[in-house]
Amino acid sequence: MRRILLFLLALVCSLSVSQVVPATATAPAPAPALASAEVRVQHSVRSAAPLSCWLSSKPTCRLSNAITFNSAYGSKADKFRIVNKIVGAIKRTPRGALIQIMSWNLMSRGAVTALLEAQRRGVKIYVLMDATNQSREVPNPHFARLLTGLKRYNKVLPSAKRSYAKKCQGACRRGNSASAHAKFFLFSQVGASKNVVIQGSANLTQASAGNQWNDIYTYVDKPGLYNFARGIYTQMWQDKAAYPTWRSYVAPTYELHFSPRIANPYDAHPATPKDPLLETLKKVECKDPTNTWTGRTVIRSAPDVIRGAWGDDVAVWLKRLWDQGCDIKMGYTILGASTGAILKRKSGRGPMPVRQLAADVDGDKVLDKYFHLKAWTINGMIDGKRSYWMMNGSSNISDLSRVSDENIGIFKWSTPVLAYQRHIDYWFRNPPRSRAVVPSLVPKNLDPYANMEKDY
């Protein structure tokens, strides 16, 4: 009876996030209103405005702590929900404020226009991008336009008010190796809100809207977190090795970490920094939680990419927990062969439920729309306690991600955990569907992943 009462209470509490997915939906391509969502998250008793605030011209508009999902299906508003939110924040940044953007790729006409307009009204701007996304082979006219526009207007500004954009040659905080894969956006002020941090899986590109499912988390009026992230950004701007590379901001209900996850050579006993995901999985107990309907710990994952030695390590623990009775589902885009073999072993309870969340929409066997989230949720028993735990951010579970610039968010209360759990559950039940193969469209040298951003 206690479990039933707790379940009913959790259901009532989750009604505010029910727009993420419908409880009874079965269609593979949901109606536009269900394809994406804005989920407000309350960190304090201060009231905050909904998504409409991001698009408001009122300088008194106060923003909300929130989860935002977009969808590669649905209306243009559903697809561009994240991009529009970031561009809206740029447009609402007042004169004298500061914008700092780190995006593995920046390829958006609207974002560049908003940034150049912000510079002209007196906002100071810094933009970082991975160098592989603009070169002779990858022209990227939008980033080129940003560079040219900022440089041109800088000529009429004093040096202290000038804005800049540049590229990191590899991981910004490691120096000339791996990838500058982080995706975070810092605003000293947006409307009436200050110290705004946005981080998640979304790059500031057209592809992140039209071809990908993504997420971002917005932190509002968090001066400690904001200043911590600004310190990381300052290191990244130098584009050289910084130590320690693993840095953390820890609050009672949330954490934000930045990688690379490599040893500090200046330590007397260098060791690889701790892995929040593996460390948490090792503490999970599958039975007897009172905060789930089934009485078993619920684990959901949408890792985009999971492969390599790191992927295998995670897979070993997931399969072990599945065999012990945990309720686990994984929706992936790219699953390494050895990692998949571990998850699909017939031993114990048999193969763990996995499903590819990607689709070929034109019948040429090349995947066009795909999940780009890097999200994990745990709802149940962790270290002997009833717990909620979630991880989001930019980090795939791959060996490249381990040594690249990444942002990793951790959340430890029910609202975000249940919101992401419901989101993954919905798309696991209703995965993107591919069109029947059209033989004449299949390229001779087939690469199913040719249309994906190569950031793994």
C-alpha cells in the first residue's frame, strides 16, 4: 500500500512535466505539441517566467531554471526550441553585459545575426569552436561571417569593449589533441535575470534542430556556478594545457563538471579523475526502492555514442545490474561492436533492452535524424538510499570523449530525473522510423553515419 501511495504522489508531482511525453501515445511521429518540451525546475521559492520570457522584449522579464528538449520531428517550433532559446537569450542580453559561447560547431545564420546585433548594441562577446568545423574542406560561411563581422565593428570600439571569436586546435584545455566538444553558453544578464548558464548536448547549428534530438539545462541567478564556468571558459580561451583538467562545482542538489578526464602530470601520484557515471552505477542496488512503481531501480540511458574501452566498462556494469533485476532501457545512436556484445549476452536475464534511436528518412540507408542526447537517469536505490540521479551534458561514452573538452551536469532530485526518464521512455517506445529502402538511392560506398556530426 505504501508503494501505491508513493507512486500516486509522484504521479501528481510529475503532472507539470507531462508535456514531455503522453502516457498513452503510440504513434511513431507525435503531434507537434508533444515533440518537444520546456520543463520548469524550481531551485528556490522565487517565481520565474516560462519559455515566453526568453522571447519577450520586456527588460523586467525574469527567466526560469528549466530543462528544454527539442525534437527532430514535428513543427519548426519543436525542432528549433533549443536554438531559439539560445538565440532569444542573445537577443535579450542588454548593453554592457557579457556573452561567452563554447559550441563544438557553430553553423547558424540566426545565431550569427543575433551575435553581431548584440555587439553593435554594446554587448561584449566571446565565441569558441572546434577548429575541425571551419577549414578549406569545411568552409562554414556562418562562422566566417561572424569572424568578419566582429572584426569589422571592433575597429570603432575601444580595446576593452571588443568582441572575438576563435577556434581551438583540439581540446582547448588539453592542447592540440582530442576535441573541443563542450556545449555551454554563459550570459552575465538576460532580461532581469543574471548569472545565466546553459549547458547540454546541443551545438548552435541548424543540424542540432532539424536532424537531432537534443537537451539543454538552464541555470538562472547562480553566481557561484556562473563564475566557476567563466573560470573554465577563461582557461579554454588560452587553448593550451591546463591542470587539473577535471574541475567540479558541487551544490547540494546539482553538480557541474568539466573535462578532459586525464591525469595531472604534476601530481605526486597522478590518477585518472573519477567517473561520476561508473562510480554511481557501482553503488546501485536493484531491489526494494520505494520510489518506483515496480519496486526495482529504474535506469534509463540515451548516450548517443557508447563504445570503446570506456563503453565496455559501462556495459559490464549495466548488464550486471540488469541480471540483478534492475529495470533498464537504452536508446543509442552508435553502439560499439564489443559494447553491444556485452549488453546482448544471453546469460542471466538475457540481453538488456537496447534500441537505436535514429532513422533514414529518404530510403538511402544513410541515417538522417538521430538522438544526440548524452543523458542517464537512475531512480531507485543508490548506496543503500532511495535516490534520484541524472547526468546530462556533452559527453559521449567513448575514448575520445574521455580526453576531450566536455561539460557534465549531475542532478540529484526527482523533477529532472523523472522528466528525462519519461522523455527517454517515450522515444524508446516510439523510436524514429526509417523509410523503406530505395535501391536506386543507396550510395556505392555506403556510410550509414555520413550525415551525422562527426563529434564522437
